[in-house]
Amino acid sequence: MDRVPLQLRTWFACLSRLVRTTGEESVSHFVIAAICFCGLFLSELAAQPPNAAIERLLGEQSSAGGVPELASTPDQWVEARWNDASQSGSDGIQVAPMYYADLLTNTRGGRSTIDATQYFGLIDLPVSIDFERVGLFLPGRAFLRAQNTHGRGLTTDFVGDSLVVSDIDSFRNIMQVSEYWWEVGAADGPFRLRVGKQDVNTEFIHMELATDFVQSSFELTPTAVLPSYPHPAMGAVALCQIADSVQLKLGVWDALGTGGGWGISGTGTCLLISELEYHYALGERRLPGSLSTGAAYLTRGEVGGEKFGAVQGFSFQLEQAVFQEDSSGSDAAQGLAVFAAYYPRFREAPVLSHAIGTSVAAGVVYTGLITQRDQDVLGVGLSSAELFQGGTNRETVVELFYKAQLTPRFSIQPDLQYISTPSGIYRDSLVGGVRVQLGF
């Protein structure tokens, strides 16, 4: 703060004037705007050494600072910047603004193809602060994520699917602080404890190889009635490194907290979840892989006036590299990898009409298939889920995409999805379009 007092005073003065002139009902929106506004400013400081940052503010960008590579998710980018900061000894504030944009169209089937070409965008701003590095007498680090969505997704009005065409679709436009939590314990230590409003899909039911798929069902669909995007909730997570290659994860959540609030629902419905993850490598340790198995218990509750019984669920996940090119001259790990997941669910009556039952997912991804395109990703996957809405009571999705990494901070991803019997009751749908990712 001492390095640039004039600039920060200017930022806060502008925001204060906006709040005074707009009224109290809009204060919450301007709190989010302040976070985004200052986050873009702080990202320049966080991405460069202090001296280079000052030169940047004076109009001269230092040539010594490196450009961070664009990761599949903002969390991966924050972690990469965090590691860089640890090695260089720079400030403990890490900011990774990211913009996602989907332009998708429903070309046939589903609920409707009329005016079915739609744009949907997500502004994602994760901020991580290491208390020790910024000089505060507190242990661990704090994390905050602000999010804004705008536009219109395809799922609700055009495709009618239950697995959700796009993983950034929030069903309604949001402006919220989606996550805020405090973590104690060293990143490479044997134990970490994280408490606060957080997304269950960050640590649980998550596969790294599936992160580039646009379709939600390759990770955790928003219709799964779990505290995930766009409705993270208050929870506590313990991460225990019980061996070099084995990690045990335990978590408890307020299951029905809303993303726009404090993450506390007051309903008494809880989610208890655990996961055991094992990492290994085959082929003279050239082919990394991971196995994970987990269990979850969701207590009975009520959503939108509709009651549901308790749910017991399990997860089995596999990720495996099967071929790796000689990428000694490249920063990217090039080659072929596969993933597969099985999620059996056992429900007590009554069952929510829009609930997701037992589901499976599998896919293949190839990084660097085309010569001189080492960071491009080609992926194809299939997911299928049991439903409870009548008709076939099943929905199946096949997705094909090619993610072209044009610069370290910019990618374009054409995407094609064939959705068989959306929600079990609509005609087969064919969705095509493009996703753009832009990092700042």
C-alpha cells in the first residue's frame, strides 16, 4: 500500500462517490465492482517484481517480468503464480482475472431452435493473500473469488437438458462474492485446514483432464444439488497428506447455501464428503496417473418447496497418461491421456424431480497433436446420467472440442455436443459453438 498511496486513494474515492450517488440498494453491487476494479489493478503488482510494478505504473513495463501461462482454470493460474511468488520472494498477493465467453447455438432438437444462438460470459476474479508475506501476524492465507455472469445460456429455454450444456451457465445472471475462505497449514505440508464459503468441486469430484470440456457433466453439474458453482456454501475441508503419493480429503458443508449470500442456508441440510486420492506413474515414471475414491452423504432437505430424502453417493475416478511425446524442448506435457469416472447414487424417498442419479463419464484428451501447436488440446468425451423426469429417464452427451492456445493468455475453443434425449423427454439436440478464454 505504501508503494502507490496516490493510486489507491484515487480508486477508493471514485468508488465511494459511486456508492453515494446510487443509493444503498446498489451498495452490494459496488462492493463486487470494487473487488474487480482493484483486482485488475493489483494483478499488475502481483505478476511482477515490486520495482517492475512501479515502472509499469509510470508507463514503462519491465522486460524482466515473465508472462504466466494460461491454465485451464483460474485456480490453476493462482496456484502457478503462487508458486512463482514463493520462489522469487515477491509479495504475497496473487490475482488472476479471467474472462470466459461462450457463443453457442442449438441447431436441432431440444426444446426450441428459435433464436437459439446465445452469448454467455463469466468474469472470474480469484484473489489469494499470504498473511506472512504481506506482514500480518496471522497464519496461513486467505482466498476470495468474485464472479459476474451476463448473457443467456442454452439449457433452460432451448436445449432443456439436465446435465447443463455449459459449465459457466449460472441460470440467472449473478454478481457475487462466490468464495471467501481461510486456510492454515503449509501448501507442501502434511495437513491443511480450510474454513469458509467454498466450492466442493475444487477438491472433490474433480478431474484435471476434464477441465477443458465445456459440458458441465464432465465435472460437477450445477443441477446436482451440491454446494458448487454457482452456489458455493459455507464449509470446512481438511487435506491430509498421509504419504508422498496419497492424500485424504474430508469435508462438511451447509448443503443449500446460496451463492449470492454468506453461504449459510439455515435449513440444517448438510453434506459430508470424503475422498482418498493416489498418484503414481507408469512406464519408467513417464506416464503419470491418479486414482481416487470417495463417499458422500447428503441429509434430507427441501428445495423450492420440494422435499427430498437423504442421499448416499460414491465416486470412482481414474486419470492416466497413456502416451507422451518427447517434449524436452517444450514447456507443455504433450501426449495422449484418458479419464473415466463412475458416480453411483442411492436415494431415499422422496426424490427431487430434477435430481441426478447414478452417472458415468469418460474421455480422451491429446495435448500438442499438431506440430508447432504444443499447448493445443483436442478432446472427446461421453457422459450419461440417470434421471427422474419420465420419458427415457436418461440423458447422454458426446462432446468434441479443439482448444487452440493462441497466446499464453488467450485461447479459442470450437465445441460440438450431441445430447441424446435431453432430460429424458426432449428430442435429441445438437449444440455447436465456440468458447474464448482471456486472462489478464
